[in-house]
Amino acid sequence: MNPHPLLLAAVLAVALAACDAAPAATSLPDAPDVSGLVVEWGCGRGLWLGNEAGTVALRLQPGEDGRNLAVGSTYPVAATGEETAWSGALLTGRDLYANWCDDVIEENEPEPVVDEEWRLVAGTVEPVALPPGVECGQAEAWVRELVVESADGVRVEIGDLLVGNDTWGCFAG
């Protein structure tokens, strides 16, 4: 007798039993599509990134207002209020960067509409370029292993991004 058919039958029986015992699939809320986060938005002290359509925005603000950051240092992203931690969110909606860094909103100009906010709960920020002192200028940082969390506790990893702000320290007005 050939043992292969018996072995195959045993493997199939175990596989079918495992399928029956597997938990039912749960549907998670749709996570924002972060693959298109390629448009940098300058202004102020922070890192601002969005997609072309203006429907997804990543916003990171440094602790201690960003004046004492050092190139080559690594800072945590946390929602804990730690002094040196960066905080922020991933937003979904429309026109998320409409009138960005603008101190005058004209009639009939769009304004940002936020549908959902996923707060940043983990990751690090490592500045690789900053203007000297409190001057306005070019900044760039690696943001690594970013994790966002929805209002109902679902966590999604964004991954690593190199983000720039060509007007770091500059403000509207």
C-alpha cells in the first residue's frame, strides 16, 4: 500500500479542523492610505506632510516649542506630554492644508475639514538639518516607526519617512 494517500488525507483532516477552529475575521476600520504622503508643507516649528489630494495629513509638533532641538539627537513621539517628546496626528478629511500658514482667509476660500484623527502614539524624530538658533530656514528630520491610533484603539504603523520644512521657524503675518 502506498503511504502517500494516507499522509495526504491526515494533513487535509488537520487543515480542515484548523479552519473550523479559526476565529471569524473581524473587520477593522479602514486605515488611512499613507502611501501618498509626499507633499511637504512649510511654516512654523513642525513637520507637515500631506497627499496630493489634501485628504490625508501628517502633523508633528516638537516639545519645548522646537527651539532646543539638536541635529543628530533622537526624540520620542508620545502622547504623554513629556517635555522633549513630539506629538501630533494623522488626519483624514478634505482640504486639510487649505489656507495653511495663512493669516487671512478670503471669502469663498476652502477651509480644512477633518473627518477623522488618528493620534501619534509611538515612534521617533531625528532632526538631520535645522536652521541656527531661532532663525527661519530649512529643516529636515527622519521620523521612524511611527504608530497612529484611532479613537477606538486600532493601531496602524506608518513606517519611516524623511520629512522637510523649508520655512522652519517662519510664521504667517
